[in-house]
Amino acid sequence: MKLKDRVAIVTGTSPNIGGGIAEGLAAEGAAIVAVDANSANAKDCAAYINGSGGRAVGVTCDVTDEAQVKAAVAAAIAAFGKVDILVNNAAFFNKKGVIDMSFEEWNRQTGVILGGAFLFTKHACKAMIAQAMGGAVINIISTAGHQGEPGNIAYSTSKCGLLNFTRSAAMELVGSGIRVNSLTPTATDPDESFERAARWGRTVRRPESLDRVMKPFRSRIPMQKLPVPSDYGRAAVFLASDDAAMITGTDLRVDAGAIARYWAWDPTAGAAL
Ligand SMILES: NC(=O)c1ccc[n+]([C@@H]2O[C@H](COP(=O)([O-])OP(=O)(O)OC[C@H]3O[C@@H](n4cnc5c(N)ncnc54)[C@H](O)[C@@H]3O)[C@@H](O)[C@H]2O)c1
């Protein structure tokens, strides 16, 4: 058990990536505080972990509301006595470009992705500093934060900003023994999230268009296979654990080679250009 007796706050615990990370941390012994603006995502994640022998609470919280964020950190301490790990994962998708997006939409999306990570890092790390036992923060990026993606301006800009938020917070908090790293997922195989939703007691319908939508992602990824949320869960365990004791301010890409790919190379066309 790499995270025995640790307490982890995970934001955005849908049955997809946040749920996969929460279950991964719980499997290594961490108590989980599942935070989501959608109450069902907070409660169902916590209920599943409790039902499988772990320890968890679900907290309904909008990551952009500072009073709610403070209350969520207080709820973690009330339930489990401390906070050791924070995973800033909450986000939403709104695929619009700079011409089409309104300023209100820009402010809302950057507010959730960057502002939510700012608020949770601030208040969870204040608690970690008061405890004087160090800690680990993991910010969830996206391959869209490393590249210029058309028609996804607020998302890709926020995710890129989160990379340098990670480095800057890492430098600020290094003296307090708090390590701050990021984890970059990429287009994710959707089937594990359907299986997780079903395990959480939900009725799942797999959209007929899904295979068509996923086809370009599957064919252009170097490994010719997309990661699943539990792949990110294992990487988050590593970053949160003492195995990563000397790692701070870095980004761990769990992207099946997506960012390393030379732009002109077609992975289906053989080893060379
Ligand atoms: N799905 C992908 O292919 C993919 C790829 C790369 C990166 N990511 C990143 O992984 C993370 C999770 O993505 P996902 O696909 O699981 O998304 P998702 O939509 O399934 O889950 C996001 C969760 O965040 C919650 N949330 C949104 N706004 C919130 C707010 N204001 N306060 C609290 N909770 C809020 C939602 O309710 C939801 O439960 C995100 O950071 C996303 O950018 C996803």
C-alpha cells in the first residue's frame, strides 16, 4: 500500500478520469475526498470506494467558489484529520475558438480550470503547511495544453497555464515539503468510464457515433491504443507517493507518445517518414 494513511482530495470525480484517479489512489490505501459540483459524481464515487473496503466522503463544491473550496478542505479535515494529496482535475469542455467564444464563456472555462486549481491549491496547501508533514499536489493537464489546438481556445490556454502554475507553485512550496507536479492525459478510451459508471450503479448507453468520433485519435496515436483512466490513476499514485519523493515541478505525460510524435510522421505508415 503506497498511500496507506494518506488523505487525498480529488476534484471532478465523474466516472471518467477523476473517478479513475480516485479509485487508483484508494486502491493504494488513501482516504478519498471526492469533490464535484455535480453532487451525484461526488457521492457515487465516494459510495463506490466505501462499498469496496476503502474510506471516502463526497463533497458537493464548485471549485470557483472560494467559500465552498474552504468548506471542502474543512470537510476533509473533519472526516480524516488532515490533507496529504490534492488532485486538481475538475474541468469542462466547450470547444470554441477565439472568434466564436464570448468573454463570459472564456472567463467561466479559464475560471474553472485555472481558478479552481488556484483556489484548491491555496487552501489545501495552507492546511498542509499547518500540519507540517509536507504533501503532494497533482494538476491534470491535457495534450491540448502542449499544442496549438484550433477551436478550443480557453481549454488549451488554461491547460498550458496550469503547466507553469505547477512549476511556480512547486518553487513556492518546496520549502514546506510540498511537491507540485502535473499529469498529462490525452484522448482517453471511453469504455472504462462506461464500465465504471455501471459499477457505480448507473444506467449506461454507449453512443453509436463513438467509434467514428474516436477513430482519428486511435489511428494517430503512436502506441495505436488510447490510455484509460486507470492508467492515469497509477501515474497519480506514483506522483503522490514516496516513490516520487525527489520529483517536483515536472509534468508526467501518460499520452501513449502523443506529444513526442514528430508532426509529419503517420504512425500507421511504418517506422520512418
Ligand atoms: N477525457 C479526455 O479525453 C481528456 C483528455 C485530456 C485531459 N483530460 C482532463 O482530464 C480531466 C477530467 O476529464 P474527464 O474527461 O473525466 O471530464 P468529465 O467531464 O467526465 O469530468 C469532469 C468533472 O469535473 C466536474 N466539474 C466541472 N466544473 C466543475 C466545477 N466548477 N466545480 C467542481 N467540479 C466541476 C464535472 O461535474 C465532472 O464531474 C479534466 O481536467 C480534463 O481536462 C481529459
